[in-house]
Amino acid sequence: MKGVVRALIVVAVVAVTGCKVVPHGAMVADVSPKGWEPEEVVTLRYDNADTTSLTSIHIVARRECGRDVEPLAVRLRVCAPDSAEVNDVVLLPTRGEKGGGSFEEVDVLWVEKARLQAGEYTFYLSPQEPAKGLWSVGVEIENRE
């Protein structure tokens, strides 16, 4: 029943806003929950073909629930198909949404309403300081049509 109600809410939101959110791709890599070190760079690649939709890019992570954690600063470097580079630091909050079992999901909006070029984007992620209790980190691409 809850699933039906959620689906109706999503349909109503899409009808009211006039746009459709399309999950386009998620790239996630496992990291060691015993310690993700700054020199351990996660490399993720995304091949974009959609140059017309507005795109949102989220930095996502999965970590242990109930663990006392400080906000985690993640260094992010993005290389675009035209060789342009963007460097940024994304702060993952101390609390996320309760996931399945003993995990919580963290999702931080990094870029909103961008038009991506066609071609391969490469994302490099690493913690500024050693991080414990983190199981995976990644990038989620979402298009609005």
C-alpha cells in the first residue's frame, strides 16, 4: 500500500512540475570501511550521449548507521570530454537516509540544471582525511526532461 501511495505522489509531482526525472546512471565504487585514505583515489567514468536534457549530478555514499562520524570532505575532480577540468570539495553530512540493514545512504546535490557535452566524463574522488565506516562512494547522474 505504501508503495502505491508513493507512486501516486511521484506522479502528482511530475504532473504539477511539468518535468520528468530520469535516473540516468549511477557509478559507485567500494572503499574499505576500515579506512579510506586520501591517496586512494576512486575513478569513475560516465559516457554521456544526452546533450539536450538538464542534468543534476549527485555525490553519493553508503556508510554504517549509528557510527559517530564527522562531516567528510571529499575531493572531487571532473574531467569533461573537451579536456576541461573542475576541482571541488564536497562535504558529506554526518547523517543520511536510513538504507537497508545497518547502512545509511548519503546523497549530496553537486550540480543542478547543467547541460553535459557528448562524450566521456571522468570523476576522481578521494577523502581529504582518512575516513572510516564508509563502504562505497560514487556519482549519480539524473536528467530532467
